[in-house]
Amino acid sequence: MEKQDLLADYRTMVLIRSFEEHCQQQYTRARIGGFLHLYVGQEAVAVGAIGALKAQDHLVTHYRDHGHALARGLEPKPLMAELFGRSTGTGKGKGGSMHFADKNKNFWGGYAIVGAHLLLAMGIAYSIKYKREVLGEADQDGVVMCFFGDGATNGGEFYEAVSMAALYKLPIVFLCENNEFAMGTPLSVHTSVTEIHKKASPFMPGERVNGNDVEEMRARALHAVNHARTEGPYFLEAMTYRLRGHSAADPQMYRTRDDINARRSGDPIALLKQKLIDQNLLTEKQAKQIDKEVEKEMDAVVQFAEESPAPDLSEAWTEIYSKPL
Amino acid sequence: MPVITYSEALRQALREAMTNDPRVFIIGEDVVHYDSAYGVTKGFLKEFGPERIKDMPIAEAGYAGLGIGAAMNGLRPVVEMMTTNFAILALDMIINHAAKLHYMFGGQFTCPIVFRMPNGYGQLSATHSQAFDNYYAYMPGLKVVVPGTPYDAKGLMKAAIEDPDPVIFIEHTGIYNIKGEVPEESYTVPIGKSNLLHDGKDVTIVGYGRMIPYCQQAVETLASEGIDAALVDLRTIRPLDMEPVLESFRKTNRAVIATEEWTSVGVGSEIAARLYTEGFDHLDAPIWRVGFDEVPMPYAKNLEAHVVPNADSVIQAVKNVLAGKTQKIRQQ
Ligand SMILES: Cc1ncc(C[n+]2csc(CCOP(=O)(O)OP(=O)(O)O)c2C)c(N)n1
Ligand SMILES: [Mg+2]
């Protein structure tokens, strides 16, 4: 196994953060509409976990999908264009923030019905096994990684997914990002089992990990992915904290500014930066340089979105069916 | 030509698809060890082995999602929902996912899946005797077929499995045993094409699915009384092919719509609306709709028989139309 390139991970995390800050700005300017769920504060989960996947592996996620898409290597330009509702977007302007996707990267999309996509992920995992065992495609050894929030673990679809994934011993990693809130509802108010991984423990092994530590996240994700590839489903509960509102339009009545500030010490980017500086892998100056480069890249990303054409009105009527009626 | 049952016609189509394409597999509750609730896939375990046909846990959303995910990744699942009553537990999967995937990701993913589900009743009371045809027909992104003859059952099943988009395939427990001529060889019936089953000049009867055998009986009885009724079988309720209906209606100027569903806000309501909007100039009498009485289904045999439509309800509706009477839909 290749050694984790912490500096590269740092850069990706800074890129995600900067992408999100630009989204917020553009939302305020009304260039982005609808619901905009930012990933600020959770970057180490995506970068740590998705870095454990290989090209043939698969990723399915929820509506808070920007960080996952960028960590999987989707280009920021078509993502921003999608947010702007432009024809150059990943979904040609039909999906928006909650529905990023890139088939070529096995990024099967962001889904916005809480809990539902766990079943699609389970189905994709089933098809991998079917292709290997029934169709005789020996090279089918992909693993599906499925992201969701703590709030997604109370509904029936969650239990159907973990139960069936275990029944069929599917190659899937369930990755719950426990950011302590489901919209504005605190963890202890929405569930009695606040150690979320225990909800899946009758069905599969799992554990709670520090989702703000990209090294720990990577190490445990590698273990989980390896287990899924060779034995069956695995459950990861990544502890993290969202530093922005549930969506860009959230007045956050459920917590105070002090509450948030108290959690800034856990900011995964600050933590990693300090670690890299302590290990002499990064200087303040280099960090500033990275910020600058990323900032410049993001200016070009926003410009690309701005200059992209809106979809032609005829596009409203295309792709309802894959074979037009 | 061989005469076989509706159920055997479905079996032939499924067997053919399973034989020709290893990507096709069947999942559903009690499709294996119980030999399938209504016997359609009887014997398939022996023929195709346990990987090609699988008993699912009673988790409708769960195995609907399994099928959708597998379809997205290139397989061709046929998902048997035990009945339409239970299939509504999977509405999120079907409506929010199967129907939307292709569109909302800008055409990146396809979802070639077939959901089979029977309507029906038989002293099963309120939760086991329903019809939700309109739920699915309402939804852009889905195709909904409801065959009313063994010939169409086979041809539409073949077409549904070959179709690159999600298809809801609605069957009916009341007609699995009806018989009809079905060629042995392979054929498909195109999805989205209505069919003039019987030409006539006095009134156009429009129906689909379980109502077709009733409508055929009605046409015969009416003929013996000197009334020349036309019958159009919609076969598909999304996309809707109104042309054969309108063509007949332009000759008869009168219509009866026979669907086995609660009448208000049903598929029949849409047919009526289309006749009013697209056939307005040809309308000579109020349209009548035949359906369930708008009550939850009762258990007692006499009550149940009283509230479900049959051939007599169609005949009565035709006579009402010919007499120029106006229908009042009763909701309480
Ligand atoms: C089935 C369903 N119910 C409600 C919503 C509205 N909703 C969107 S996100 C959300 C909270 C989800 O919280 P969590 O799963 O913890 O994810 P997080 O937003 O914290 O990442 C709610 C209630 C929805 N999209 N889908
Ligand atoms: Mg949460």
C-alpha cells in the first residue's frame, strides 16, 4: 500500500473548503439557487475515506455531496457550472447541488431523499457480485462506499440496506458522517443509539473513528474497504462537526455562535496543517502559497460557470427516458 | 395457434428473456421456495438456478432498491412485488429514484428494470384489494403497461424487459387464468400503443387490464341487443396513446371508460379529460366512467360484489350514455 501523501490530502481539503466558501458567496449573490448544503468542517472524512478507494470502486452519496465529488477527483468547473444551472454542469443543469454525478468516475450521484440511496448502493454492490459470480466477469472486484448522515439511520430504508447487505455478504462500506445534527435536531433528540455504528452491529463489523483526523480516517477506511472486498459489509461512523448551517439559508437557531467557536479546535484543516508544520512537511509560507493557488483556481472555476451558457429550453424535454418516446 | 393462460404467457416471456440474456434475473417475495405467489415463475429455480431467481425478505423498498442499483450498473432485474398493495412501500424507490435517475443526472445513468405487480380482490378486505395504476401513470420517467389479454401479456413482458427505462407491469389476480391464443415464437408488443380490439359505430368503450375481458363480454352482449360498441384496449397508460381512442370516438361520438380503480382522480379521469379536450367537436353525449365504488373494499361477499365493476357495469354505462344521461360520481 502506498504511503498516504498528507500534503496532497491537505491541498484537497483546502480545495474543498475554498470551493464551499465560493459556493456560499455565489449563493448570496443569487447565482446559485435551491438548497446548498456545505461540507465545511467535514473535509477530512471525504478525503480520508475516498482516498482508500481504487478506480474500480464505487461511490454513492447524499445531497451534501460537494466534498465527496471533489475528493473523488471530479473537476470543480463542471460542478460549479451545475450549481449555476448551466449546460456545462455534470447534470447539464438538471440536478443542482444535491445531485452531482460522474459515471466515468463511478461516482453514482448525490441523492436527496434521506436514507434512500443506501438501498441503491446496496443494489450496485449486489450487481458487482452478480457480475462476478453469474456473468463470470473475474475483474469485478469493486467495493461500494456509501456516505450518509447520522439522521439517515432512523428510517426503515437504513435497516433494509444493512440487513440485506449482510444477508448477501455484499462488498460495501456504509460510512455515516456523524456531525451531531440532522438539520437542526441534535443527535440525542433523534436517536437513542447515539453510537451510530452500533445500529448496524448485529449485521456487520464496524467502528467509530475520528473523522476530523485524515490519517486515522484513511487508515480505518483502508481496513473497511479491504474487509468489504474480501469478506462483506463494514460500517464506519466518522465523528465530525459541520461548521456551517445545514444549508446556506439556515439561521441556526439550534446552536449559538459560541457553540460553533468551541468546536473550531476540531477543524480538520487546522489540525492537519499543524501536524504538517510539526513534522516539517509544511511551512506557514507554503500553506499561504497553497491557499493562493487554490484561490486562483477557484476564480477560474467561478468564471467558467459564469461564462457557460444556460441550458437551451428544449433541454427541459430531453432525457426523461433514455430512449425518447 | 396454442391457447394458453395469461399466466403461462407471462411465464413464456420471462423464460425466454432469462434464457437469452444472463443479465436478466428475478427477485421477489416467495418467488422460489413458495414457487411464486401466483405461480407465474413456477419451476424457474430448477431451470435457472438460485442466482437467477431469488426470494427476497419482506422489505419492499429494500429489494426495489436492490433492483434499481443493479439496473443502473448494467443488469436487467425483474422485480416481482407480491401485490400492488405491498408495492406502495417501495414508492420512494420507484418514484423518487427509478423514475428520476436518468433525468436528474443529465442522462448519465439508465434504469432498465421491470416491476411486476398484480392488482386484484377476492374477499381480502380494505388493504389487499386496491389499484394504484394512477400513481405510476402520473409520473414522467416511468412507463406503465397493463395487459388485458394473454397475447399482450407475453408481448408486453418481452418489450418491458428489453426496454432501457423503468417499466411498471401491472397484472391482475382475476385474469391469470383467462385463456387466449399466444404464438409460441418470440414477439414483442410495443409499449405505448393502444389497440382497437373491436370496431363499432354506436359507442367507444375504453379500457385496459382486468376490464378488457369484462368489456369483451359487454361488447358481445350489447351486440345481441343491437348495440354496436367499439372497444379500445389502452394496454399502456404511460405513455398514453390516444389516437386509436380518438379515431373511434370521432365515429361513435360517445364513450364509456372502464377502469378498475376508484373513479375520481384515476386513469379514467385523464382519458375523459383528453376526450373532452382533443375530441370536443365530436362529443354527442356525456362520457361515463366505470370503476370501483368509492369505498374501502369491504370483506362480505355481497358487499364486495356490489362495489366492483364487471361486464354488467359496462353494459349499464353504455346504455346510460346512449340515453344521454349524466353521471354523478358518488364519494359518500
Ligand atoms: C426522507 C426525507 N425526509 C426529510 C428530508 C429533509 N432533510 C434533508 S437533510 C435532513 C437532515 C439529514 O441529516 P443527516 O442525515 O444527519 O445529514 P447531514 O445533513 O447532517 O449531513 C432532512 C431532515 C429529506 N430530504 N428526505
Ligand atoms: Mg448529520
